[in-house]
Amino acid sequence: MPRIELTTDVQAVPETVFDACLDVELHTVSMGTASAERAVGGVTTGRLRAGDAVTWKARHFGLPWRMTVQITDYRRPYGFTDKQISGPFGRWHHEHSFTRNPADSSATVMRDVIDFTAPMGLIGRLVAGLILRPYLQRLVARRNAYLAATLARLPRPADETGAEMSGDDGAQVGHKTV
């Protein structure tokens, strides 16, 4: 079974990264225009939560794709899993995890582990290993880079400089104390 493992450093706290990864509109924008990916069923706006399902419609390799995933193993802010409940893959299991960066407590190490299979037996295994795995790895890496760049533009939480912070989302809303 092909596996994709990606690690991305994000300049935002885990709570913020977790929430961003479950935001339907941000997901749509992060996928770019090439695939024309959009939510067409289930939860189509806002933030996905435990047990929610969303159906994505997109174009990949010039073909229309439709995939419904459900959010499982929801552990805010540490991680969640999305699993295909219908769609093009024989299996799709995508674990997202978020840990504080030990070198920078206001940053997050985001990790994606995706296990998938393609249908059609031996031919599907060949296509998955030779074509789908590299394609999907680039797609998820591009999405992660977009998320990291977007979240890096947000205000950072308090640190040793004396900046104040409020709220539980990790966004800086205060000022520097003197």
C-alpha cells in the first residue's frame, strides 16, 4: 500500500493550524485553480468537526473526481483523520497531526501520513506507485506550503518579548507591555 509522509513547519500554534486544516473554504483556495476542487456535498462551508463528511469534486489528470471523506479520530489540537467513505480510491486514510515545535513554542510541526490504495488489482498498484503517489505527494505538499504561508502572515502569540495574547485560537490580539 503506498504511503505518503510529509512534515511541514508552520509559524502558528497547533490550535490555529488544526482549525485551518479543517476549514472548507481555505482547503478549496489552497488547492489552487488547476483541479477546480470544491465542496459539493455534506459540510460545504465553515469548519469540519468530528463525524462530519464532505464531498469534494475536482479534476485530476483531466478526469472528474468525486470523493467523500469523513472526519474521524478528532483530537483538537493534536490531530484528526479523514477517511474516504466513497470515491476513486480502494482506500484513503489521511492522518493529520500537530505538535508544538520544540525550538519555537509559537510554531507547529504539521505531519501528514496518507495510506491509500487504487482499485483494479495489480494495474491499480502499479498506477498508485508510479503515478498517483508522486502526484498526490506534490498536491499535498503544495497545499501545505499554501497553508504555512497563509498562517505565517497572521499575528504570532505572545513570547518572551512581552506581547500579550488572549483567546484560545493562538492569534495575537494584544500589545507589547512596557
